[in-house]
Amino acid sequence: MRLLTHNLLCGPKGGYPLRIRVQTLEQLQSEYDEEYVKRLLSKVEWKGLLSAVSDLKSQGYLVDVNLPSEPPSFDCNDPAILRPMHHLLNEIKITNGELECPDTQTIFPVKDGIPRMVFDGETS
């Protein structure tokens, strides 16, 4: 599951952002496309991205990544922001782990990079 996907997910009652617990993480390579990253800026929930980065940092990942506390403008041209955004959204993949809803504490497994967002009505 890439962090771009995580940024779109919420819990069964709208809980957002989901907490991330990593078992395995991959760092992928993808070609940098500045225009693509700029288009993503308008779609990314900044609070959710900061939360994901914080979760990963607390587990020893992404220790060198620093994002501003406020979202950049949609016409941002600063490579010091755009390149880390590209890396975070496209090159970080949670292969195995868990997502936890902050409202219901429901746990959703991530296996082989796929989050299993099935809610059975019980909290786990």
C-alpha cells in the first residue's frame, strides 16, 4: 500500500487518518514527474500525510523526511517540497502491517501491499 492510497482511506465511521503499523516496508524507484506531483498537491489531505509520516518516523522509517506543518500552495515549484512528496506518495510501500481506525480502534491488515478494509461490525 502506497502512502497515496493510505491518504484516501478512512475507518468504518469516517475515522481519519488511519494509524499505520509497519511489519515490512519497501522503498521503490519511480521516475520523478514534477507536473504529476503538483497535480497531487490539490488532492492530498495534508493532515493525513503528516500523520502517516509521523507514524513511520516513530517506527524508525523516514527519519530524514521533513514536511512543512502547512500544505504547500497548489502552484508550488519548490523542489525541496516536490521531490519529498514524490518519494512519500509514490516510492514508499507498506508491504505488510496494520491500519487502525482512530475512532473505533478497528484493525485492518495490510498483506502483500493490499489493505483489507473489511468491517464486520465488531471492533478489534
